[in-house]
Amino acid sequence: MRAEPQAAAYRPDVPILALAPWLADPVAPADFPAATLRFRNRRWDGAVGLDTLDEAQWLRHFARFEPLTGNLPQPLALRYHGHQFRVYNPDLGDGRGFLFAQLRDGADRLLDLGTKGSGQTPWSRQGDGRLTLKGAVREILATEMLEALGVNTSKTFSVIETGEELFRQDEPSPTRAAVMVRLSHGHIRIGTFQRLACLGEREHMEALIDYCLAQFPGNAPPEGAPGADEPAVILLHQVVERLALLAAQWAVAGFVHGVLNTDNMNISGESFDYGPWRWLPKWDPAFTAAYFDHGGLYAFGRQAEALHWNCGQLAVALRVLAEAEPLIAALDRFGPLYQEALARQFIWRLGLAPRGFEADGAVLAAAETAMRASGESPDTFFHRNRFGLHAEGAFAAAVSEYQSVGEPHEIWEESAPPSLVIDAVEAIWAAIAERDDWAPLDATVAQIRRLGAALGPPPLVIS
């Protein structure tokens, strides 16, 4: 969801209710002992007509979860299965979150307001259904930076501290708690389809496909593609396009998601659910984000492979409704689409006008070589080489015929780019944890948004 926000009136629309009897479970939110507003997304609240809420109203809706007018009467915890590190797990579902509301934005897109840390559900297993405040702060940072760098991402809409103490094995405890609301272009996952296929629910699969095609409209399959008039095949083509683009956007952002399981893959092609993410400290295909990813399955250089594999699992699920040949034809498009998107996105971040796939690909290769040689982070490299102004050697030769898309003084005047490498993130959190000082977080978000304004809209977007 990279389109710029457009002011809109509040327009509730809840088509998910037609699917809810077999897709979700009604749940009640947790009753938190306190509610302190820590983050409100003033960039996006007006895009869904909620900018008129005062703080008391905001807390009632996004800490106490009183229903929004004309919206879902009760939160819904969605059901799904999924491959987790390529092991199938049927015991999944929204375990610490739920769908709270659906509404239209200024571009007439159906968006969801979903939660994280809002309490236990039938799918919590042994979890407490809570979110650490540190986890919420990390999600603010991840979504803000990804949005600025042209990635289709969910938005952190609200973070409210809840006054609870949580105990976690992977960070110092007790630690502060929060409830977060994200604004997303849907919460239907590849794992949602896997569940229906596993249970043999053919009619529900057909209804879910119709829902996705209606609410997340995309391109028709290429002319002459087999099965081009079959809804299941159309959907797979669209998901392949979206996830190939997402993989390219992550790569150019220097971002490592960390947990690319099929239950974390949104049919809308939107990046979401940020746990052990990292930004690259240097260009390294083997770099991993999750300490438990011992085999490097989701390493930086393998993210495109992971998303392609996940598309394959969607194809397997869709075999309930479609033959193998047209689904394989859709999957075969992933590699070329990824390579094309990677080159276009890379040229965009350099501030150059594209000159075609062959030339753009040569720039990408030369830049990657230069980054490896310099040991710079991608953020530093792109900042220093904006418009190719300081390019050297083979990289300079590769960009010599390119035209810039703006004047340097009009684009970025700051001496250094914002950085979210791990040390920077930990310093932001330390200020909050040790002194309750939110100024470093606010300053970083402001700088990231200036970067996004400087870069402008990315070259390829998902509707």
C-alpha cells in the first residue's frame, strides 16, 4: 500500500461478514489496566476519515475496542494454516490479534484495521495474546522506513501502552506492553487458502477467491495464458506479480523480513507482520534477521526464492479448483517479473530515469559490486550515489548515460540518511526503556518521512 494518502470521509464497508462464519471466530478484546497513547499515524488517519477523533475517542476505539460506527459489531480472529520454515502447521490462526474494522480510503480501496497484542483468541495456543512495547516500537520503525523506501507495506496506525508487564525469553523481562493497530490492504493469507484446501472446503475456496478478486483488483493474465478466464488462475497470476514485486522492493530497500512463512504472506502483496526484521549493515546475501533461522532459509539473498516457494504453496491449494498446467504457467512468471522489478526499483532509488532492462540491469550489477567493495550499508551507498554524482569505476561507467529525475538540492539536503541497523534501533528503544524519552523515535520517524518525500513515488505500485 504505497499510494500517497488522500483525505477521505469515514466510510465503513464490511464485506468480510459474508465469509466470517467459516473464515473467522468472534472474539473479545483484552481488558487492559491502562491506556497511554504513544503513536498515532497522522499521515494516514485522515485517509480513512478518522482524523476527527479526539484522544479520548481514539483510546476508546483502539485500546478498549469499542466498535466504530457502522462497522464490525465484534472483532474477528481469522483462521488459517501455514508452512512455518517449510513445515506444515494446521494449528494456526490469529493468536494475538483480530480484524477490528473495514473501511474505504480516499482511493476507494477496502482497508482493514487489524490488531497485534489485543488479547487471547481460540488460536493463541499457549500464548498470552500480548505484544511488548518494544515490538510495537520496532513495527513503527519498520513500516515507516519501508513506506519511505517504496515498499508495499502495512501502516502502523496506532500504538497504545497498556500498563501490563510481560515476560519474554528473547528480551529482558519484565517488559512493558502495548496494543497496536495496523492499517492494511487486507489480511487474507496464502495460509488462509491452505486451510480451505486441507479441509476440502471447495465452495468456501470459490467464495474466498471471488472476494479477493473483487477487493484486491489486479491485472488480467497475459494474453494467451492457459486458463486465463478461470478465477483461481487469475488470482495466482496476480499474487505472483505482487510477491515478485515485493521481493524486489525488499531487496532494494536492503531489508530482511526474517519470517517468510505462508501464514505471513498477504494475498494483496503487502508486506506486514514485522518480528525479527533487520536492515543490512552491508550488502550480504547470507545475512539473516531471525536468530532461530539457523540454516539461513530466509536470508537476504534467498527472500525471492522464499516468496516464489510460497506462491507454489498457493498453487497447490488452488489445485482444488484448477488444473496444474495453467497454475505452473503463472508460477513461471515469477523470475522474470522479479528481475524486471528489481532493476526498475534500483534505478528509482538512485534517482535516475530508466533506460531499459539491459542497461538498468548493468547498473544494478555494477552497483552491487561497488557496494561489496566499499562495505557500505545500502542506505549509505544510495545516499552517497544519488544521481550517480559520486560514482566511480565500473559503476560510474554504467550510469554515465543516465539522466537524473531531479536536482540534488531539491531532493535531499541532509548529510546522512536515516538508519535502522540494529544498533540504531536499540538506541531508540533504550531511550524509551531507560528514560521514557520518545524524542529519538519521533525524530527518526520525521527524518524517515522526509526521505520518503525526497524519493517520491516508486516506479511500480500495487493497486
